[in-house]
Amino acid sequence: MTTASPSDADMPLAALLDAGFDFVCTRRPSELVDLERVLAALDRATTPARIPSLLARFATPGRTRLLAWVHAREHLLAAWLPDGARERLARLLGEPLVVPAALIDELVASPRVREQLRATLEASLSQMLARTPLGWGAKAGKSFLGALGGGVEERMRELLDLGVGLALRQLAERLKHPDTARALGRRRRAGFLSLLRRREREVAAFTEHALPWQNVCELAPEIAAHGFLRDELRALIASELAHTLTELDRQTVGELLDELGCRDIARAASRERLLPLARDFLATPAGAPVAAALNTTASRS
């Protein structure tokens, strides 16, 4: 990347810009960034009245362009990962997937799960007994429990509830067993490898089918505005920005640019962008005194 040299007339101004750039490179980021004003700007920019316009101008068109780009592509998803990374991810995803015991216990204790299992067992027994010579449960559309009547029915209900509890306990034990964790890991790995064999356009089509984008876009402004108004989120953003600025302050701006290998790019950009703007400013009535001072300094030197 090459940068055109300034003309003789622009040399004093270019020298001033270079000196200013070198001076900025000696400063710490916190000397240039006012965190409180950054947060104040975020507060003003993320009001419920402004968020819909921002999303409509940037987020929605960006999503549309991205999906259109993916729709036209025939590459496999595997192309996004180098061979070594694919293999490592496959190994990691193939590790046993342990379902949290608390989640299993909550599932087993759920009244809804218990009732669904009970109804399934009763329906299965009714169908089985309806085929017997006695035809229990086949008459008048009754379940086999309703066909029994009296104390027998109550006793059978107790036995059925006992069977449901036993089945749920066995299910919990099975879900907590290491063999289940290993099986889930194998399935997760197989799903990952299968996904990598899909074409990018297939994933885009599935995403559009699975997600009601029109409804999401309509709700996004309300959701975003609600989120930015939450004190917890605002405090989190402020905390993270403060931590980031503290970390950046361990180096000067120039040291940061050197670490990124971008000092020469930043210097060239400051000249290419700021020099024309400064030249135009000096041509205005407000900039005329500055231009005169620069000319006087240049003539003396």
C-alpha cells in the first residue's frame, strides 16, 4: 500500500498532522476516550424511539444481504473449518455428554410427564385387553380400568401409578448411566459431521424455514429497547468497557498499533483522510488565521 507524497504547499500541514499523530501515539487510550461520555452516547442512541430506525437501516438489510449471499453458495459447511479443527471438534463433541442430574430429577418429578406416561400405559393396556376373549375395555369405548368397576378399578389404578413411578425411576437411572452419556456424545458427533456435509444454501433455507424472520424483525426493536433499559445490562456494559479500557491502558496507542502491525497504516490513513479535510478547513474564513500562522512558521523555517 503506497501513499502519495504531499505537495510542497501541503508540506507544513502534513508535517503538523504527522507530529500530531506521533504525539497521539505516545498517549494512553484512556486519555483519548471518556468512558462516561461513551456510556452517555449509548444511552442516547439506544432509546426506544431510535432503536427501530437503527435496526431498519442496518440490521434488517444486513440480514437480507447475508442470506442472499449464502443462498447462492454451493460450498459445504466443512469448508469453513481447517482439517485439524474439524477433527478436534469431532473428537470433543464425541466425548460423553452428561445430562445434569438436577435436570433429570426435575423431568422425572414433573406431574405432566407422569400423567402422560400414565395415560400411555393405560391406553396400551386397554388396547391389549380389548383383543382378549373377554374384550375388557372394548365396550362403549371404555378404558380397561373403567370396565373393571368398583374396588378392582381403584386397586388397578394404584398398581398403574406404582408402575409409572417405577418406570420413571428406571428412566432416571438410565439417563444418569455412563452408557447414556457415551451414546449422546456419539450422536452429537454424528450430527456435527452430518452438518458439515450440508451445503451453505441448505442451511440458509433451513434457517429461513425454522425462524419466522418477519415476526422476529417486528419484535426486535421492542426486545432491544427493553434490554437496553435494564439496569443489569447497562451495568454490565459499563463494567466491560471499563475493564477493556484498563487493559488497553497497559500500552500507549503507538505500542498497541505496533503490536497489531498497523502503525504505518494508521499514519497513512491520517494523512489521506485528514489532510484534504484540513486543507478545506484552512480555505474557510474560520481556518484562515490558522493557515496564516502555518505559512508564517513555514517561511521562518
